[in-house]
Amino acid sequence: MTEPVLPIGRVTSDAPFESSLEFTPQTRGTWTIAHTPMLVPGLLEIFVCPEGCLRGVVLSAAEDRLLDRFAMVTVKEEDAVDGDMEKLFYEGVCDILDAMETLPPCVMVFTSCVHHFTAIDLPYVMTHLRKRYPQVDWIENYMNCTMRQSKLHYEEVTARQWYAPLGNVEKDPDQVDIIGNYFALDPDSEIYSLLSDQKIYDLPLCETYAEYKEMAHAKYLIYNMPVAKEAARDLQARNGQIPIYIPYTWSMKEIEADLDRLADTLGIQRKDFSRQKELAEKALRKTARLLHGRAVQIDYSATPRPLELACLLLEHGMNVTTVYSDAVLPGEQDALQRLRVLAPEMELRAAVHYRCRLWHDLDPDCLAIGQKATYYSGTRHFVNMVANDGLYGYTGIRKLCEQMQDALFYEKDPAMIEIKAKGCFG
């Protein structure tokens, strides 16, 4: 069995590596199913699961000091055998809520694989919970990894369910929502500059549940992460809100086109961002000069477009040697073709293949962007970026260059990549 590594010039498929057993490196800064719902202010999570499933989510909640918004109902073997799953689910959730001094404004309940194995009548349970607690907004979510037959990843489902309580209300043409991000969109970005006359709501910035519910009034939705596509589709279908995909791209040509498209869609005047582009170009040249040929490694946990970022850095004189990604991600096909010409020997390495467990200290002298690249390379010079960190546009490029320069001159303790859910509030 060969190593799951290919020169980029030989990558001809969006899925170049076999799907098999997976290795999870000690890079824990990406958010889990226990963290992401916490972005909704005041939301209470209730996991109705067997103890084996609960172990991971309760540790996630505890590590990030979120236990005051976390509860669980333990499913045991006899519950499944006796056929009393609906009763356990309903009474367990009621016991939790009845013990609280104040009811939460919103509850997200999680079913697990066992409920779908036993064909629980979930609509029956949820109907009775809504009748008993009409003042609570109820959201269904699912931790059924062994039973999932849809094409939706759990992150896509959770991103959709973030906005389930938002109803179809009167729309404000001057309000724009930014949806689907773990981190708030950078307020210095060109998107904010373009929307200076609009009211902007971004879930990570909502401080109260009432403020969160105001997101229902937006006429337009901007989403940057591919994982939010299903949320945008659902809000359009249910609420008539208009989605606009402005991806976290590293292509300057695409940034310009997307900003013009955004302005045209909203019916507002286009803006000249040539000065921001000039500053980004200057920052790239400076970073290349300071790196002086030093190897750069990138991984997909840092950005949804790692190949595009590799293109940008290579085209500006930097020595990108490796990208860690198990697949060619959505929107990366053009970048793949450019890299096959620009740097055909650059390595594409799998990130979770079981043979990755043998990798460590691959290049301790490199500069890494992302936690998996940091782990596998063994470097202490790294940019600890997760899911783009809200960076966008020419300003995002400039700020990333500044972080790369900082990483070049100042070592970091790699232990920080073992901290769960980078930036999660608790």
C-alpha cells in the first residue's frame, strides 16, 4: 500500500485517495457538533444518546465551560429492548426543563443512531414537547453518523438548523444577514465597506436571542462557507430570503467579480477597492521576501480553499510544498488546473487517511497554515487559522500575510492546536 501522497500534477480526480479507516490527529481546534449550536444565544442543547456517544459531547461542553447550556438523557440497552424510547425521550427532556428556574428561549434536541435503528416516532414526541412548552423554540438535530444515508454532512445539517426558529416575517430591504460562519466576518473586509449603509446581522455577533430572531427580517443572505449552502436553500424556501454566495476565495480576480456581483444584486453602487488590492499585493511581496524560499504547508482545516491559497502564494514567489486535503473541495477545480501547470511536483497529501498516523516532523523548518499542517510538519512556526477565521477579500489576504510574518519570526507552542473549538465562547 503506497502512502496517500500525490504530486499535484498527477491529481485527476476530486477524490484522489481511497476512503477507508481514518486517523484523527491531535488537532482539535475545529468545531464539533457540541460547539456549533452554542452560537445561538441562550440555546440549550439536550443530547438523548447512549453513554458511549455522550462521552465525546459532554467532554466538549465541559472543556469549553458550556455545561450550563448542555444537558443529556442517557439511553440504556433496556430502553431499546423494552420499546419505551418515546417515553424516555419525552419524560427525560421534561425532567430537565422542569428542574430549571427559567426556561431557555430555545432548545436543540439531538437524536442518535439508536433512535433510527428502533424507528422512534420523533414527530409524536416533538409535537407533545411543543404543546407542553409553547414558549420554547424547538429545534431537531441528529447525531446519527452510522445511519446517515443523505448526502448532507452533519455540519451542513447543523448550519441549516441554526436558523430553524427564524420565521417568515416582513422583510427589510436594507438588512443583510451573514450566515453559516463559526467566526464573525471581519468588519474590516470589503463586504462591510460595500454594505456601509445596510443593517448587518451575523450570528456569532448576536448577543441575545431577541437579536438573533431579528435575522428573520433580512431580505438578503450572504454566505461564505460551502457548508452553509443548505441553510441558504432552506431559508429561501421557507422565508423567501435571497441567498448570495460570496465564497472565502483567495483569487483576486474572483474577489473583484464577487464584490461587483454583490453590489449589483443589492442594487447599490459598486466601490473601487484598488487601494486594498494594492496593499494586499504589497503584503504578499513582503512576505515572499521575508520567507526567502522557506517551505510553506497548508491544510483544508484552515480554509475551505487550500489549493486556491497555494496558487496565490506560489504566484507571488512563495515556496508552497504541500497541501493537506483528502479531496479537491468545492470551488477548487480551477485552482487544481492552475497548480498542475504552476507547481506539478507540489504534494497533495491526505489529512485523515489511516496511514497519516505515521507522519510527524515531516518538515519542522516550514511555515504552516492550519492545524493539521502544523501537526504533520512538526513546525513551531504556524498560523493557527480555522475555517478562514472570518478573513475575506484583499484585506483578508493582507491580514493573513501579517500573520505569516508573525509566525516566521515568533515560535508558538504547538500544544495550542490541541485545545478544542478555537475561539468558542464559554
